[in-house]
Amino acid sequence: MKPDITFFGEDLPDRYHNFIKRDILECDLLLCIGTSLKVAPVSEIVNLLPEHVPQILINRDPIEHSEFDIELLGYGDQVITWLCKKLGWKIDHKDFEKIANSGLEVEALDENSYSITDANQRKQEEEKKNQNEQN
């Protein structure tokens, strides 16, 4: 049995090729979540979109070879939960409340990039920094 996904090195389904040009023209927002954008042709979609289409990256790490209007960096579940809280939305997910109450904070890295972390991550980062200063 094969899952309904495309494996690395496997050809994309005909549906992708049949609809990509139309989809690019009809797209009014691109959310790119959890990817390195290293595998073509999907990685090229970011650069094919018209300039007026907003592009938002939600990812653990920045992607240096593509430009996004906004980068929300952190773990996907934390970023999505933070966004939902800001919008007054609630997701039907077993860990939503736990993540929402984990002390999520946003830090501006530059004018387009933001880091979202929870209290535990910030504590671990502070401990790591203190340990490095002692050595």
C-alpha cells in the first residue's frame, strides 16, 4: 500500500502539472510551512507568484534562497497557535491549550522576521548562554 504522498525522487502527479499555472494566477496568499524549499519544481512556486501576492514563511529556520514578505520562525505548532490566539481563533487540537498557555512570545529579528518561542525554550537558551559565559 502506498500513502497519498509524493516520495523524494518520485514524479509529481499529473494534477500538479495540470493546475500549477492556473493556481499561481488565482493565488491570493501563499503560506509556506515547514520546508527547506530545496526540491524543485515545488520550490520554484515562491518565485513564480506575482509580486502582489503576499508570501508568509512559517518555519523553524529561515530560507536564505527565497524572499518572503513575512517570516515567522519557530516550531510550526507554536507559530500557528500564536497566530490563532492573536486572531481569536481556536484550533480543535489536543495540545492547543497547552501550547497556547506555554508562554509564547514573539521577538522581532528584523523588519520582516519574527521568532516565536515558549517560556521553556527561552529558559533553556538563557541557561545555555550563562554556561557559555562561564566557560
